[in-house]
Amino acid sequence: MTRRRKVADKPDVKVPKGVKTTDDLDRSPYRIKIGKKHDKALFRSMKGQGKRRYLFGYRVQQTATSMWVIERMLASYRPDVIIELGTGFGVLTAHFSVYGMFSDFDVEVISIDLTPSKMKDNIEAINGGQTQLLQRDIYDPETVKMLQDKLNKAKRPFILVDGKDPKSTEVNLYAKGLKEGVVMFAHDACLDGNKSIPWGFKESKIDWTLVNRLEPFYTWAVEGDTRLLCMVTKK
């Protein structure tokens, strides 16, 4: 029996003292381990492609559908401020930074998490100083106000909710203080009629007095048992 080899070292980063978190994800960027026989590494990569997805050669925690919908949103909406609640490995943050780098206008990217990505310095260098990976609690009142102010001042603001479970709590918290027309995507909304999953939330948990479904992205964004809940804030 062949033992599975580690593809990344554990990050030498500790959660700040006094901060509680149930997040046990390794913030190291995962890559396929290249061995002596590259065909076997490629086979393992393709065999696991349903569970493991890659971007820029690193593992990204989004589904292929989510990445396609997010990219369509970037292309058509062209946000000038992007807020990401939950950095994770940081690969999607890098994607947002590349988008900002290639845009013909300034794009500010802010990603928040309790545990920083090991790629922090590299990601922040992509977008000419316009990207920040901050180590903060997304429920801290000062953090909430700071991010809401950024979104409310932007011409084309976008916020991706992918922090603690259930994400519906974060949606309601942030949407309450946002102006009309802020595009908001949230992961892990359970499909109607499907059995709830531990990390998911039902759409009935969303305060629909604050947001509307955003079409056509809402219809497109099915991720299997869940959907990327695509919304826009209203008055």
C-alpha cells in the first residue's frame, strides 16, 4: 500500500490569542506533487478533478461553475472594489488581483480571514499595492463598518461572502448597511427541496427585504447540491 504524500507543508502561522475559530483548513497553496513519472501525476490530477480544482497551477476551493459565473460577472460588471470574506488558500484572491492588474482602471481588492494565506506577500504585489489580505474577524463591528464604507463609496462594488458557516448570517449582517445596487455573491446556499448539508444554509434564512436575486447569474450558479447565491442589494 502506497502512502499518500503531502503536497504542502503546514503554515507556521498561529491564530491570534483569544480568537476562536472552527476553521481547520491548511492555508498552504496545494499543488500536484510532481514525481519521476509525470503521466501518473497528471492521471491523479484528472481523476480527482471533480473534488479538486486548480487555478494558476494551485488548488482553488471554488467549483468550476462558480469560477465561470464569477468570471462572467467580472467581465460584464467590471467591479472597482472587491471584498472577499474568507481568504482560504488565497488562490481566488490572486485571481481578483490579476483582474485588477489587467483592468484599465484602479481596482481595490480586500480579503479578510483569521488565518492568512502563505501567499500573502505575493498576492498583494500583483495589483500594484491595490490588494490587501487582512487578518481580522469579519464579525468585528469595526471591520464590518470599514468594509461597508468601502462598498458604499465605490461605483461598482462587489462582495463575495465565503467566511464562517452559515454564510446567510454574514449576508444579512453586511447587506443591512449597504447602499442599493451592491452585487453580493454567497457560497453554499442549499438548493430548494434538497436535504440541508452541514455547511449550507437555506435561502429562507436570507433577509429578502435587503436583497434581490441577481439574474442571470442566480440561475447559472448551481454547484451540485448547493448554489452560489447571486444577489444585489435594494433600498
